[in-house]
Amino acid sequence: MRSYFHFDPSYTPLNHGAFGTYPKPVRERLRYYQDLSESRPDDFFRFRLAQFLDSARNAIANFLRVDAGECVFLPNATTGVNTVLRSLVFEKGDVIVHFSTIYGACEKTVDYLKETTPVESAKIPLDYPVGDDEVVGKFQEKIRALKSEGRRARVAIFDTVSSLPGVRVPWERLVRVCREEGTLSVVDGAHGIGHIHLDLGNVQPDFFVSNCHKWLYVPRGCALFYVARRNQHLIRSSIPTSHGYEPYPLEGQEKVFNPLPGSSHGYFVNLFQFVGTMDVGPYLCMEEALEFRREICGGEDQIMTYCENISNEGGRKVAEILGTMVMENAEKTLTKCCLTNVQLPLEMGERGEKGKMKQADAFAAVGWMAQTLIKEYDMFAAPFFHAGYLWVRFSGQIYVEMDDFVAAAGVFRELCERVEKGEHLRC
């Protein structure tokens, strides 16, 4: 399957989860829309784009079995999380709840809102591997503790599959807890669509955003932003605010002219029809990407089964070669996805302990490994530090084979030997 993609022949790609990629037939469709927009720019953006977007929204809505009127496109999942959080009007006593494994950009968004609004945050520590029951239990306990203190868990952010470590999160159960406790759920499904089976119509999260350019084979950047109709009144503006925004009427204020044609869609969809001039080609490749998955790859079940199996089997092989372990809990749920995390053979210790690396140097080692992987070995998998240990996260994908994992095991064994000699501290 690798021949369908654009990789350099010498490059070993084991980090699909970071930026994704897309196959050659989808690139042809992308070029088609880019050429179309350049051939008659005004015609494309003013009069044809809305129709193209409707087709793409209908395709993804049918794929997810939800209403197209609840689906719009954004450049990435981070924009979706920001859109929700910056739309809510926070009051004193409101709290944003999240886990310690939240994606960094989203945590910084929370920090910014703490600087500019009355909202506070509550971080729930997670040191993996932990079981799903513990994750859900800690979550509900935190929300109830806030209530007992006279505060309100206004909104909670959590992943479908977290980034670092890359593990499956019991997000469906967390949505249920939010509903029971009266907390808005914001699901960061950056690693969601095309990666794991989603049943949004049944689970009914309040807000859900998922990158299509990671696991669905859509070009960067494209994300699905799903907002249940019951909550669409809470989304007052896109980011940035654009022509679809309608301010509350004020006496004597004239309506701002919208140069774009009118639309029969509701307010929510109109907000995101035109959000500044940008390359919307990736949004319009949805049908081509879904067709590739269906016709060339054999459909969602076949793709997800292969990606999960190669990720798990490859991770176990790397752990066997390194003499370490795969991150997993007792229920075996963490690896029910296409990412796997393997512990690296580097002991952590205090200053002066022979053969052990100081924890303070762990992040220097991660940065050095990441750079050296690209510069010297022409491959990438994501090293990271978590819960007192160094790990590497691998992504399973249809273009990855077991030989890639075996090669990576040899590379990481060599990198760890170089770290033990202190090479990461000399650069």
C-alpha cells in the first residue's frame, strides 16, 4: 500500500498520528479544486464553494450517520476546541475540567482563558498505564468535588485517543458522566475519525472535533466540527469572526454588509461557510478520501483492523528486542487503537547513580532523539517522557509493515546507548 503514498523511498514513517498523510488519488482531487479556484477565483469563492462544501458535509455526515446540519469544517482540532471555549461566557465559580494528558495547545488555551475570564481549571493527574474504571472514577469524583465546594464544572475536555501517551480513552463513558453531572462535554477527537469506530449519534457529545487529515486520508488541514443542534446556540462566532457572524441588534446600529450570496442554511453552518480567504481544497477532498478507503482499502473495518494489529504486534516486537514493555492496562483497552507506546531501556535516577539518567535530563534526551532520528536515520516515531520513564509512540498504518518496526527497534537501541554515554547533553 505504500506505493499509493508520497514518501521518499528511504524514509521510514512510523508517526502517522502526528500529521497524517494522504494517497495519490486524493492529491489529484486536491489539485483539481486548487486549479478550479485559480481559474475563476470570484466564481469559485462567491458562487460555487457553498455547493462544494455541502457535498463534502453530506459525505462526512453520512459516514458518521449524523445530520449534515451538525457538521462543518475547520483547519484542525485545536481550532475546534478554541471555538467552543472562546464561545462560552464564563462566570465566577466556573471550572474547566481536563486530564493531565490533555493536548498541550488545548491546555494553553485553558491557561489563556484563565488569564482573560473568571474561569478556573481543574487538572486530573493520570500516570499511565491505568484502567478505564480509574479514569472514569477520577473524572466523576473531580466533578462532584467541585460541586461540593460550591463551584461548577462548566465544561470538560477529553480525548478519544490521547496524543502522548497514545492510548484509547473511554470517551463514551466520560460523555455519559458529563450528561449525568450537567457538564458540557468537549471531545478532542484529533485521533478519532478514521482511527476508531465512532457512534456520535448514539453517544451524543455536546461538542466533538476530529482531524480528518490524520487518519481519514484527507489533505492537511481539515477537521470535522460536530455540534449537536441543542448546543449550536452556544457557538456565536467562528475563529476568526467572519461574514457569517450576526451580532445581536443594537438600537441605531446598521447591519454590516455581507458581500457573499445568501444561504438557506441555519446560523451554525453559515458561520463556517467562509472564514477568511484560504485554501479550502482539503475540505473538498472528503468524497475522494472516503472512496479510496472503501474501494482501494476494503472499507473501515479492514483498515482499522490492520492498523491496530500492526501497531500492537509491531510494538510487542520492539519491546521484545529492547527488553522492555508495551504500555497497557489490565483490561487491555489502552491499545484498542492504532497507536502503541514502548518503554525505552533507559533507567532514571538521581545525580551520581551510575548508569542512570537524571530525570531533569529526560526532556533533553527526547529532543535530541527526535532530531537525530530525522537527521541520521531518516525515520520517525515519537519519543516522550511520561510517569518517570522514557517511551516511544508508534503509529500503525496501512503502509507500515513489521520490518519497519524491527528496523526502528535497532535504531532506538542505538539511540539509547548514545544517550547513556551522554551524547544528548553535548549538542
